Amino acid sequence: MTSTSNQHRCRSDEPADTTESARSSPLSRDDIFHVLQTNRRRDAIAYMLNRDGPVKMSDVAEYVAAKENDTTVANLTSAQRQRVYIPLYQSHLPKLDKKGIIEYDQSRGIVRSTDRIETFRPYLEDTTDSADSSTRGSPRSIVANAVGDYHVTSACASTGLLVATMAGLLQLPELTLAVLIVGLFTLATVATTITDSLASNDAIDGRSVH
């Protein structure tokens, strides 16, 4: 890993030595199951397992969105793309990078697999289509999709408020604007946490069936 690639990798609030330790430490069974507990991380890893070299983050997001909506990339709607793109960009891919499974250049939107990703191949090959489809269609998955929609809406609303205020179309005190934007992004973060929790419960149910 070169110093240049370290500079390009997505930023973390944790000390550099802690992050590098997490990337180099062997993955325990609990680590592996934690990574695989959400459909989106599983699908992102599955996509990267079949790709050599760097890929665009948007390509990963489109593949995951198509799987999640049981459609093709060509038939995806803008809402379906955004519902998956934002959580991948802000949460899932940074987590995979932190574990050393991928190298994620967030600023350039580039993802590259590491040798560690091969650890997950046996687990993904053992996953049956029937189990996966039942998980995606469960009530918890439906709720998770609704929460994902809120995540996209809150991000767009925050951006819209900021742009409208700067353009003079909306007159709001700076403090009020700041509180609104922080509140929306805080709720968006909570939405991501809820989505992860729901997906984790689905994954546990899926393993218990087997």
C-alpha cells in the first residue's frame, strides 16, 4: 500500500495505526458474518469477486440495486439507484475498506479488491438463490427499503435547503438552517443504522433456516 493510495482512501475518524491494524489483522468468523450480514455488502463483495482491477463505485451500486430490485441495470429507475448509492458511498464501502477487503478511493469513486476478498468466496457460493430471495422479500426488507428511501430524501432535502438559502430563494436564519440540516443528516444516519439492523436480523434468520 503506497502513501498515495492511503491519501486517496476514504477518511476515517480513527487513528491511522488503528485503521491499518484492522486492515491487516486476520478476519475472525464473527468478522466475516458481520460483513456478510447485509444484502448490500454481500452483493458488493460478490460483484468485486468477479472483477479484476479497479471498478467504478457507480457500477457496484448499479449491480447491487439491480439485485435488490430483481431487475436489470438498464431498467433501474433513478430512485432505485439513489436508494442504494448513498448508503454504499457513506457506510458499506467504507466498512469494507476498513476491514481491508477492498481499497475504496471515495473522492474518485474507485473501488479495488484486495487479496482478502477471496476469504468470502466460499460463503457466497454456499448461499442459495431461494434463501436470498426469501430474505429480500421479507417484511423487514420492505421496511429497510422504505428507510432507505428516507435516507435519500433527507440528503436531497438538506442539499435543497442549502442551495435555496444561498440563492436567496429562502430566507432562514443561519442557526435555523444549520439545525435543520444537522437534524436531517442525523436522522439519515439513524436510518442507515436501522437498515443495517433489519438486514442483520434477516441474515440471522436465513442462517437459522439452514
